[in-house]
Amino acid sequence: MTLYHLLFEPFVAYGFLRRALLACLALSLGCGPIGVLLVLRRMSLMGDAMSHAILPGAAIAFLIAGLSLPAMSLGGLIAGLLVAMLAGAVSRATPLKEDASMAGFYLTSLALGVLIVSARGSNVDLLHVLFGSILSVDTPALLLVAAISAITLATLAVIYRPLIVECFDPGFLRAVGGHGPLFHGIFLGLVVLNLVAGFQSLGSLMAVGLMMLPATAARLWARDVLSLFWVASLIAFLSGYIGLLASYHLNLASGPAIIFTAGLAYVGSIVFGRNGGLVRTYFPPPHYHTTPAEHGR
Amino acid sequence: MRFDWVRIVGWIGAPQTTVPRPRLRFARNPTWSGASAVGLRANDGHGLSRTVWGALTQPTVLALLLIHPTLALAAPLKVVASFTILADMVRQVAGPHAEVIALVGPGGDTHTFDPSPADAGKLGGADLIVVNGLGLDGWMERLAKAADLKVPILTASVDVAPRQMTEAGQTVPDPHAWQDPRIGGMYLRAIALALKTADPAHATTFTDNTDRLTAALEALDQNARQQIAGVPASRRRIITSHDAFGYFGRAYGVSMLAPEGISTDQEPSAGAVARIIDQIRSQAIGTVFIENMANPRLIETIRTDTGATDGGTLYSDSLSPPDGPAPTYLAMLRYNISKLVAAMKGS
């Protein structure tokens, strides 16, 4: 087997793999920056909570409108935004912190979704119907994912400065009259949008992995925010590419293969990362003469 | 494996992994069937009937059936079947002498069904429970066991020599035996025997109905054979989204290819999908089928990539609603056969 057969031939021969790879590319461009911002805002687990909040919305939309991509995406979007907004509002109006009220609302939303689905008596395995698989990405799904990445990148470009200031010094943003909660809300909307895109293409709850794993891995390679964005997107796309190849050559389920590849990238980064990885920290190149504590800052 | 949130929050958990032995017994006492030694012999040409049938004729069982309160009345028997195809079979054999309900309704997936407490309640009021067995509806017996019921359970596939197939590296029996009309006849005879034991007063009606249905099935089988004989052997190939037609393929010498495994549970690999596409391209298969319950997106992908046409819907694990094209078992077989033959001839 030549290198061409190993790395490129599958994508040349099969349209479904080309579409899957394109979906990975679009997803990576949107999810990379969003994941990095989640990590910087110490909201790494928020993505997971959000993904559970989205599912019931999509399920309800499926029961109302049937197997319709726009309806299910819209349903997921509405459910996710609703939970995010409610959690934000409650944390501002009561002593509850945002993570606590988020946990409360997403669990309630999940339970409500399951209740509605079982009350309808539908016995169809919902996840299979709701979310295909990265292998069954069709043109409408591809357009949806690409549009969501474009919207994400454009919106981030517009709100980049206030958002970064809000990440690092929310007090300063308040002092200079910035609208912190507004940008926070827009950002949460972007998180939900990207999770919806991930569901529609990757076809599972693991979609959140393509958001968080590359972002945490990137933290061990890059220092400034823009490089973090690039590195995260690159790792996400390479995970998609390698995961699809593994799924093709080794007969592995494609979604988990992609996320597991991203997981390997994360573990590899922990060990070998240039910016605070274990090897660099505990076995530094001789001419640095730094202590572990000083390094990696 | 996907994170299946519906199942995790659901009432009864894990999917069926063990394969139940064919049996007819009381749910409360799982070892009881081992005691049955006296058996009816009914050679149907496809495998000897087991002694399990004879269990119902044993004096102890008869005594238990007699003290069962509802049996003393002339009211119709209450029968609960796991899914629509079995329910229709019971309905056809029993005629007006039984009220039959199916726990998994039209379009539902029997493989991954999660029973609710209301379903356990339905079982509780039953005089007879009918399951398919062969790993399809193991949740039904778990449900009966959990509800601690004293209702006899008939495994309709009791006389079937199951077709083995590979799923996730393990060899398991293929549960979709009803897709072979001759095996459907075995199901009917097993159901008739159980009904006769539960309601001996109407035994002749049950026998007559079974004979009539079996004759219809035989005619249908002959007709299918003639039609498929008209298709060149090289064209006897079908692609469906769910591998439920193994028995059909075995009966009529048709190759069945599927992009997913036997269960709708599995997430396919890129390699498996690529092999199916290669197969369609190299063997010039022109038609693919989407079934009434499987996720149609993957097969759509395969159609897009190969240019094959859509053969329409086949009914595999569930009947259609009463106004659909396959409201009864016989109608379902007829409908599937006509669709499959048209696809093989047209391609």
C-alpha cells in the first residue's frame, strides 16, 4: 500500500468521505476559536452541559416536524439559547452562580425532552433519527455547517475586542462602560450554534469533543489568543482527517474515531507541548536553566 | 457506542445481549420449562417441533391454567404480543376470540424498545404473552419477570432453526424469521397450539383459521418462487438499510447486502460504507431500499454516491398503520415481495 493509497485515495474515490472531510474542516474553523474562548473563560464543561440542553429541543422539533434538518437545528438552537439565557438571568437575579443554575436548567431541559418523547410513545431510537453520522453528511447539512462557521468567524471578528477584555478583566470592561453581559450572551449563542452544527455532522453528543479537546491541547502549544485559535482549528481538522482515515482503513465507527484522535492529540500535547508540556517542564533543554515552577507561564 | 440519553433515562436499561432459549413457561419460574418431557410431534419439514409445545398439555400446567380467574369466563382471551407482526398473526388465528395488543406499535423499533410501567400493566391483564425470541424482544421477558407475572409466555419462533449471523464479532441468531413465509407458517401453528391450550372451547376455530392462513402462505410462497425464478441469478441482489431480510434471502436465493449490521444500534465505519458502495458499483445494482424504521440518511448518502434509484419502503420489523400498504402479515409479505421482485427485474 503506497502513501497515496493510505492518505488520499479514499477521499478521491468516495464522495461521502469528501463531504465528511469538508464538514470536519468547516466544524474545525468554527469550533476551534469557540473552544479556546470557553477554556479561557473557564467554561470548559459548559459545552457539555449545553449539548445536553440542545438535544431535547431537537427531539421535540423532530416530533413536530419530522426528519427536517432546519426544524431540528432550530429546535436545538432555541432550547440551547433558552437554557443559556435563563441560567444567565438567574445567576444575575439570585445568589446562584451561573454554573449552578446552568446545571439546574440543562438537567430540567433534558428531563422535559425525554418526558415529551416518551409521552408521544415514539419508540424510534431517537439519536439515530435525530443525528445521522459524519458519513451521511449531505449537501444541505454541509451548507448548514459551513454557514454556521462563517457566522461564527464573522461574529467573533466583530466582538473580538470586548469579548477578550471580558474574558480577562470583566471589571475593567464594566468600568469603561462596555456591555459585558451582551457579549457574553452573543458568545453563548455562538456556542449553541456550533454545537448544533456539530450534532448535525458528527452525529453524536461527542461533537462537543471536537470543540474542547483541540482547544485544551492548543493551550499547550500557543501563547496568544489568535495563535490559540489557529492551533485549535488545525488540531481539530487533523483529528477529523486522521479519524476518518482510521475509520476507513481500520473499520472503526467514524464519530468516536475522530474524537478519540482529538483525545490522543490532547494527551500528546500534555506530554510534548512546547508551552508547559511535561517533557519541556521536567526535562528542559540544558541552556534554559529554569525551574519547573518558572516554566510554562 | 453512542451516548444514548433516552435509554439511560429510560425505565428499563441494558439492551438484549443474551439469546433466550425457545420456551413456553410461566414467567415466575424460569426453570420450569426444563421439566417438560412429554412433547407433541409436528413435523413441518423445517425442523422438528420441540417438546416445549407439549409443556402446555401437562397436567400441572392445565391445572394452573384452570385456576387462572379469567379463563373460567367466556370472554375473549387477552393476548399481548411484543410487536405488530406477531399481534396480527395472533389476531388472524384467534379471530373474534381474542383481544390482541402489540407493545411496539407500527413504525417502532422492537430491537431497542424501552417498555414503560404502563406496558407492564398491559402484561399484567393478559392471558397469554407472545414473543418472537431469538434475541429480538428479550425486554418482554425481563418485563414479565420484573412485574412478577403468572402469565404463560409463548416464544413464537420455538420451532425455527435460526439462521446465524455475525454481529459485533459474535455469532448470534437472526431474529427476523417471519420474513420467510414458510417459517411464518411455523409461527402460526405455535400460536394456534398456545391459543387452543388457553381456550380449548374454540380449538376448532383456531385450527380452521390456521389451516386457511397456512394455505394462503403456501400460495404466496409458490407465487414468489415463480416470480423470482424469472429473475436472472446474477441480478438476485438487494441493498437495504437494515439487515432484516436474511431469511427471505435464504428462502429465495437472493443476496441481501446492508450498510449497517443486523441491529439498528451500530454506528457504521467509513470502511463498511465504502465496501457497500464498491459492491453496488461493481455488481451494477440499480435499486436500494429504505426501511420503515431505520435512519434513512446513510442510505441516502450511498444512493447519492452510486446513482442508484430508491426502491421505496420495505416493511421489515413492523406493519404499516391500517391505512398503509402492509396492515397485515400477509399483506406485508405480498408488498415486500412485489417491491423486491420489481427492483431485481428493473435493475
